[in-house]
Amino acid sequence: MKRMGMIVGITQVAERTMFRAVATSRAPVIASHSSARALTNVPRNMTDDMLVALARQGGVAQVNFYCGFISQKWADQSKKLAEEKDPDYERVQTLFMSQRTSQMTRELNEAEITLQKKLPRPPLSDLIDHIDHMVKIAGVDHVGIGSDFDGIDCSPAGIDSVADLPKITQALYERGYKAADIQKILGGNLMRVFAEVEKTAKVIQAEQAHQDTRPELAPTAQRQQ
């Protein structure tokens, strides 16, 4: 994958696989949409040890916006409603997994509004807390935003689409982040990884091309000629 210039993502693999990928790869890997397990204890989130390992390798961990990954309170309440087979909870899950039409989208929006009375969306501050923690553990050069807008049914209050991303910028300013560091979090760090992956791919391809032209590695028939 690195020879081809592909970015390796470890968000949805087991911890052991993540550590092996980090140890094996010559170019940075990313957690494209994972938050901090120290704040919300769910398997999809990254432990502090995982964050440190990713940072040492030059990678980037990008915060997932899903309510269940940024709020322990929301995750616990969601699990409780699921276990109780709450009808409002199950309706949202069914509609979310259904083929999306304009009618189904309207029904889903209405169902989510009803469910929010039992399962309120967490505040934006919960998301910023995850960014803060990940920056503290991994360093500001190794944190980004992963959103997962196309795969989640709940995001923090006020964050409904990419149009709301400036609210995150404002919140980071209010937490004391400087403009240069905010630019890194909002995309600069990921662009650095893009560049490093492409550079590594060219190096590996050149190494392979050199090996292929070495006489001792040429096919027997070719050497005899």
C-alpha cells in the first residue's frame, strides 16, 4: 500500500493491528475518525498509548463527531435505551439503516427530534474536550477532525453539517489555541501526511526499480544471454 501511495487508516481495526501497522509502515498512518477513549470508553476510540504510538510514527488522529464517541453520558444512555428496546430509539435505528428517500429523510428527522427528549445531543464542548485531550497526549501536530458526517445519526448540538465547522474554529480560539495550530487541526496535519505518503511511495518505487535491474536478481535466462 505504501509503494502505491495509499494512506493507511487504522480507525476500524483492533488495537493489536493498529500497533502492528504503526510499527511496519515507513510512512505515517492515520486514524481517520476516532476520538479519545480516556474521555469516552468505547472500543472505537483510541487509548492514550495508541495516540502516543501514532504520534511517534508521524501520523494523525482525527476526532469523530459521533455523540456516542464524544460523550460517555450519551453512550451510556443510548446503551440503556437499546437494552430496553425503547420504541423511539429503535425507530431511529430502523429509519437510519433504511434506503434514504426524501420521505424517509423527513421521517428520520422527526424521529430524531422525538428521541432527543430522552437522549439529548451532547454540547459542542464535549467534542472540544476530545480535541484538547488528544492534543495534550499526541501533540498539536498529530490531531485533526474526522467528523464522519456520512456515517452517523447524532453529532454535537449545533454541528449539523460542514457549514457549522466555523463553530469549532471559534471554540478552539476560546480555548486559547493560536491560528497556526487551529490550521493544523483543521487540515494542515492531514495535508502533511498526504505529502509524506507520496514522498515515501516514490522512494519505495525507486528502490524496487533499482532492485529489479540488479544482475543477481535478473531471471536466469536473461543472465545467460
